[in-house]
Amino acid sequence: MEESKEINKITIKEVAEEAGVSVTTVSFILNGITDKCSLETRQKVLHAINILGYRPSRVAQCFARGKSDNIILLADKHKTVLQQAESFQLVRMLGKALERSKLNLIIRTYLAEIYVDSADAIICAGTEEETFRKIAAENFVPLLAVDSRIHDELFFQVLQDFGAVMKAGEERFGRNFHVVLVDMYSESCKREIRDICGDVTFLSEHGLDIVPRGNIVTVNESLMNLPELADREKLLVPAITDERVDAILDCYTKAVKRETVTTHVVRI
């Protein structure tokens, strides 16, 4: 057990030193970028990976195939039944879309080890920015943020367009409504939502007792038929739609192909 623990501490810098190349060269090879180095250099790096025990079999397998056809969805906010329902809806729709593209979806509720070698991309849903950046620092596959506001527009981010949510609410209720959301968001994303919407109720472990009286605007389908809210007028501007899933897949494709785009932040 202790030996395995030490192996997991091997870093990309140690791989580079063992192979006699730069960290950048190792990252290129781990990321499947083959036009930046010679075959001899590639072999030296893969040899170093095997010597040091840096996930050798999986790295070699993924490298040989060019890609794994796996995408990890990291979604770690599952404290309540409502959060689980919203997460399941995203998993269901995203899983179907990926299946049509012959891609596999791997669900992770946490990353015990920050380094991942079994996927071509990681989609972080509601992940806090600090955690997102730690994952980005240790992995050489594209990272996408969903419902997380990352203050670095080099990363693709797919966010709900809460300006459109507010506009829909005003068309239905005038200014007489309150925004109620199941809490599936990072703290920086929640701050941005409050900047747009004003006073927002985020439902987490506190239950429905904190929902204000009056009209409700929400993006969460799970809130629409709850008996506790049956006496309220409600408007749903759905967060999880085919359009949003398509946007996630489009960002994934552009990230993997390293396409140059004018913006990496997409609001749906």
C-alpha cells in the first residue's frame, strides 16, 4: 500500500527529468500531440513513464489509439434529492448525445487523484474554481466548465443565460417574481447569477421552507410539480435542454481539435 501511494506521487517533472526532455514535451506526448517531437523522443518519454510507474499501461494504450473515446463528467454537488434529480437529467441527456457520437460518459462525483489518464476531456459541473484549476494544472486533456465561472477565458465554459431568464420572468410576471434555483453552481457562478438576478434563493440542504411567497421563476424542472409549491405561479426556463447539451459537445469538439475561437464562454 505504501509503495502504491509513493507511485501516485510521481510528477510530470520527474518523468521529464528521467527522459531528459522538457515538461512541455512530456505534456505534448501525454496529450497526443505527435507533430511536436520525434519518434525517438516519444519512445524515451513512454519508457520513462513505464520506469517510474506513471500510469504506464493506460497512458500507452490511450496514446497508441490516439484517444480513449471517454469523457469524464465531474459533478460533486449531490446533497439533496433535488440536486440528484437535476444531475441525473444532465447525465441522461449528455449520455445519449455522446452515445450518438460513439463516445463514452464516465461519471465521477469526486477525483480522489487529480491526475486522470482515462479520458479525452473532463467536464466539470458546478466545480469550484480552485478545484478546477488544480485539475487543470495536473491534466493535459481539455477541461470544460458547466455552471462554474472560471476567471480565465482560455477554458470553455457553458453557462445558463440568466439575462434571458430574467427577461422571460418579466414578460410573464412583470417585476413581481423571485428566482429559485436548485443549488448546482460554483460560488463564483452564484455571485454572477446574483449580480444579474438580484435576490436569488438557492436550494440546498435547507429544504423548501426558505422559498419566498409569490411568483417563482426557475430553470429547474424538478421544482415544477412539488406539492409544497403547488400554490405558487411558476415559470420554467429550462437549464438542461438539447441546445445546451449540443453547446457542451460543440465546445468539447473545438477544444479537442484546438480550434481558434473568439470566445470560450457560451451562454445558453
